[in-house]
Amino acid sequence: MNMMRSAENNSGEAVEDGVTVSSRLFLLLISGFVLVFVGIAVIVIASVVYGGGSVSGGVVIFIGPFPIVIGAGPDVSVIILVSVILAVLSVVAFLVMNRRMRRLAG
């Protein structure tokens, strides 16, 4: 007996176990992943072909709105600045969405 049930309604949305997933949103998600991988491939190919230049790298891990930044190289200050800006924007977005949800709820 199949407990998972799929249905397609008139607006192009798939419904599985009560969760509505828009096909356009899913396509946007997949295209975002594809663009990231294509961008990485272009950067790797360009660095192999042209060579030279300085190397710097970093990792930004977000746990909630708090960034953890690890980096090495001459451009680490830019990475830290971008992570702080993204952290502030994520907190602001959370507060705005929370306020809107409270207004809708009551």
C-alpha cells in the first residue's frame, strides 16, 4: 500500500503529503545549483588557463544569523565584511517576516 500520494492541480503545483511545491520554485532552485556549479567550473578553468595571481580563500558558515568566518589570504577582509552585511540582512529579513506573520495570525 503506497502511503505517499502525488497529485497535480490546475496551477502547476505538486502536492505530496500536504506540502505544496511550486514547479517554478523548484526550477529556480535547480537552476541556482546549476549556476553555482557552472561558475565554479569557469573559475577553475580560468585559473588553470591563465595561471598566476594571488590565492585567497575563505568559508562563511551561517548558524542562524551568526556567521563563522574562516579565511586566509589578502582578501579575507572583504569576506568578513560581506559576511557581516549578510548577517545583518538575514536578521532584518527574519524580523520583517516575523512581524508580517504576526499581523496575518491575529
